Amino acid sequence: MSRAEKAFEIAREIYSEHGVDAAKAIDILDKIPISIHAWQGDDVKGFESTGHSLTGGCQVTGSYPGCARNSEELRADLELALKLIPGTSRVCLQGHEVDVMFPGVDRDAFTIDNFAGWLNWSKERGIGMDIAPAYYSHPKLDHGLSLSHPDPGIRRFWINHGKAIRRVAEAFGKAQGTPSVCNQWAPDGFKDTPADKLSPRIRLKEALDEMFADVIDEKYELDCVEPKLFGIGVESYTVGSNDFYLMYAAKANKLMCFDSGHFHPTEDVGDKISAVVAQQGRMLLHVSRGVHWDSDHVILLNDELLRIARETVRCCNGGTNIYICLDYFDASINRIAAWTIGARNMRKALLIALLEPYNELVQLEQNWDFTGRMAHSEMSKALPWTDVWQFYCEKNGMPDDYAMMEPIRAYEKKVLLNRD
Ligand code: RNT
Ligand code: ZN
């Protein structure tokens, strides 16, 4: 018996005293998909080779060497990260992280052919692909507006981009046998408060209606909508606000997406999950970490992440129907480490949530014993989840947290430092 197995046996015993089946928890954990956001690897630059810089109120800071310069390099980098992230991983793309460009074909006319390398790779590796249109970093994002622009020509371009990426998602979905999650986030907004707040929102609503008028089977593609509070240079008014999209998602029966960087720092995204799930039964999470603003820092195993994971597990029957995608980008540290540390933290948080003695807590609550509930919830923080995690990693043939950096350092030396 390995040390991890021995420790797990003891931990399992302790958990079973609290009515928790630790072996079952890791079985469930292993199957919860986490979509790894490709854009951590290329600093959200995309591969259109048009030289457009990142716009739309987002910013990647740092200049760590080794940023992926094309889709092939990005896939190679992802492969190492995926070898170090236990459990079911998917990969999510932005709509400009194309594999190839064709002369004269802009974003409004992209097809699955522009993503051929991704399609082949995902088929070979058995990886599920998700994708989101990119309504930013392009000259047609004019005066900060895309789908809500007053000029019908500009609006048309972006509606067609949305339609095009939904079809790309459909093609991924058909190939992989699971729906490709297609998330709509548009940066539209203003630095200062506009006189007319209504018209852009009406135009956004109409643009979305038109884009979604193409009916695509949810077996292949799932539409989501993502609100935001503000971006850099877009501080006073965001067309696609939380209230806008809550209503839109409810009416159009689309999945709501909560990005944990998109709310006021004192708002609790964990608390919002049950509000949406009670109405719609399903949603998408973009897991990020905002520091003072939507800074997209690598997610840490902190209270916010634990609250999100807990509600994910409690609201949705072991995580099904709550789709999880990571969404952060840090260019000041090794990008593969950024993927791996963040994704492992997400999975750890889910494990901690799965191991919580939930039934005990609910029972105390139902008996109106709030003192007992507090005592128990504090006590559960000291249960030996780390032993279960170690065992889970070993069982999956994954290095533990201490050994994880070694292959990343080796790859950095061999590959990343040789890119300019
Ligand atoms: C932007 C949104 C969006 C991201 C892009 C890359 O604030 O979070 O979901 O995909 O930033
Ligand atoms: Zn997001």
C-alpha cells in the first residue's frame, strides 16, 4: 500500500463517521468537466495574424516568456497542462484563436475549416471543445460597440460572427458527442454615462434575437450569455449588464453565465448560483479572480472559490447542468503553471465541497439548531480532504502538487524559453 492509499483509508473512515462516502466523492469529482480556457496560453491574442491588440476593456499584464504564437504551439502547451490536471478536462476557445486563416475571410464568415487543427486534435485526444465569439480586438468594435452599434452594417458584421461561431460550436458538438458550450460576451459600453441608455440595449436584444434565430440542436451546441459590470475604459455603462442578461436568458431560455470577476467585489457569486438554478436548472460559470477590478488573476483556493464550488455541488446534483469554464489570464508567470494551478484549485474546491458533511448540516438546520450548524461547518474545515486529494492524484497517475512543477520547468527550458 502506498502512503497515499494508507492515508486515504484513514480519511475515508473519518469521513464515513460523518456520513460521507469519500470514494464516491472522487468518482463524482472525476466526471465533472472543467473547460480549460485556451486564452491563458496566448494572452488572448488569437491567431488571425492581423496584429490587432486586445481591446474591449480587457487587459493581460506581464511579459513572461513563452506565449504561444500559433495554434500548434498552443495545443502543445495545453497538452502538458492536461497531463497535469486530473479529471475530465475540456478546452474552450475564443473565436479568434483560429487554426488557419483564408484570404478574404473575416470573422463574420469563419467556419469549422478555420478551426480544422483544433477539430482533428480534439478528435484524436477525445477532448470536448467549447468556443465563444470574439467581439473585441477588431476594428469593427467601433466606439466600444459591437452588437449594439447604431450602424446596421457594423451590427450585421458582428451578428454574422456570432452566427458563424455558433455553427463552429455545432460542428464541434457533432464530432465529440457532447454539446459545445458557446458563450456570448460582448464588451459594449461607455466610459461615461450615456444620455440614452435604452437604445443600445434594445439593439443588443434584437441582435441576439437574430443571432439565435438559427435553430441549433442543444445536443450539439448550448447558448450562454455573460454579463459584466464594467471593463477598463468602459466604467460607467455596460450594455449587457447583469439585469439585462438575467431577463434575456429567462425569456430566450439560454444559459446564464456568471463570471466571478464581473461583479462588485462584495457581491457573492456563490450566492447567485441558486437564484438562477431555481429558475432555469442550469447555467455556465466563468471562474476567475478579480483583484480590485476584473483583473483575471489565476484562481486560488480561497473562500470565494470554495463558495462557488459548494453551491455548484449543492445546487446541481454533483455538478451536472452547471458548466464550468476557467477564465483568467496571467502573463507574469509561466502560463502552463497558471493553467495547472488554477484548474487543480477548481477541482480541489469541488472535492472539498463533495466531502462536506452536507446532510449533517441540513439536519441541524432543519432542527433550527443554528449553533450546531455553525459548530459543524467550522469543524468540517479540519476534515482530512488533503489525504483524499493526494490519493485521487495518485489514482489518476498524476503528480502531486509538489511534483507538478518539475515537468513544467523542464518544458519551459526546452520549449518556452526558445520562443521570442
Ligand atoms: C470578458 C469575459 C470573457 C472572456 C474574455 C477573454 O470580460 O470574461 O468571458 O472570455 O475576457
Ligand atoms: Zn468571462
